[in-house]
Amino acid sequence: MRTMTDSETRAFLLEGTRTGKLGWVGKDGRPHVAPIWFTFDGDDIVFNTHEDSGKFKALRRTGVACLLVDDDAPPFSFVKVDATVSLEDDLVAVRSFATKIGGRYMGEDRAEEFGARNGVPGEWLVRLTPTKITAAAEVSN
Amino acid sequence: MRTMTDSETRAFLLEGTRTGKLGWVGKDGRPHVAPIWFTFDGDDIVFNTHEDSGKFKALRRTGVACLLVDDDAPPFSFVKVDATVSLEDDLVAVRSFATKIGGRYMGEDRAEEFGARNGVPGEWLVRLTPTKITAAAEVSN
């Protein structure tokens, strides 16, 4: 195992359609993990979610999250990001990032379609500001 | 999006070297997610971990976990398992599953090597008994 460099870490997180596995704590204190589509805004990780979702309510209540991205083929690598959370409902920003994120995961030809679908009232932009990053490459070596 | 059948869900979880993304809650109440290697024992999901790890201490303290497995290419699918946790340190069982899990992720020719490495005092078998399974196929369709 070795530690990735900062630029390697960023490239790893942005490679292809790799999803983020978002961890949050529910109202009852239980852990939850769900896949999200994300991108970067500067050094922050950003994604869209609806205000009715369990993850949104938990993130608003707790202000903290964890994001994991991994490569699940030998020799196995992963990046774990512990983060604080801030929330924005400015529709211009929500739609702008929904378009960018849609393009990443569904292809540039469908970016506008996803921007329009997710850039509507009720959708929020969630911003994760990293507080600790663990970036482990070639774990099984 | 559609819901997977039970047999499809099990096959999805066991496909190739797909890792589980384990979610737990730290002592400070923060969420954590890390990749694990796992297999099934009956209807339980089992994996090995060391008693000095953060995840082990959290699982012993809280008795609950969440496991996510996803396919991060279009059309995107995932299985989320909410579970209760039980812990076993019987070395025969620890080594037996360490061997099976090593074979799954590193190939049958290296199964015994991983069984020997992870079947030692201090290593535990963690058993996740599902309490709720969410199995969503073709999420972006």
C-alpha cells in the first residue's frame, strides 16, 4: 500500500463515472451509505440532492459526511474523505452543477437534460469541504 | 429504476471482486465509510477485520452497520444493506472465511496465503445480519 499524491488523489476521484459512496448518520444514530454522482468545485466536492431525501435531512442536521471512492479490482485503491457540509439552494448554482455532473456520468450529450431535470426548486447543491483525506493506492500489494 | 429480485440481489453482491462499502458511526458521532472484502455465510454477510481497527471498535460499540455495493457504470445499480452486527473470534471460523474471502478477491491460487495472513489472533469475523435491503437496478434509466 502507498499514499497517493494530491494530484493523483484528485484524478482518482474524477476518473470516469466512479461514484461516491456517501456516508451519513440517521436521526436514530444508525449509519447509512448510498452512491452519489459528484464533481469538484475548487477543492470542494459537490453533488445534488432533493430536500425530501433522507441524506439531505441528515446532512442538514449533522453538518458532517464521509465520502468514499474505490477501485474494486486488484490491486485495489481507495480515497476516503471526511468532510463538513454546507448547503445551497441558489437555482443557478444548482442547475449549473447538475449539468456538469450529468455530463460526467451520462455523457456530454445528455448533460443539459440532467441539468434541467435536477436544476429545479427542491433540489440543493451539497458542498463537502474536506477535513481529512485518506488516499491509499494498491492496498493488496 | 427497478427493484432486483432476491436471487439477483445475491448474485449482484457476489459478482467478481466487487467490494462492500461499510458504513459505521464513530465514537464522536461522525459517519465513516471504508471498502471491505466480504462473502456470504447463509443469509449473513461476513468479513474479517482486526480488533485494533476503528471499524471493529465502532461495530462492537454500536451493533449496527450499513453495507453498500454498487455498479458505477451506466445504467448504475446498487444494493444497500442495513444490518445488525455480531462478532466471532473463533480462529477456525476466522481462518476459514479469510481463506474463502482471499480466494474471491485475490484468486484461488492465493486463498491459503490470505487465510493464513488473516486467520490469526486479533482478527475477528464480523457477521452482518440484514434488517433491510434496498436493491435498485438501472437507476439512471
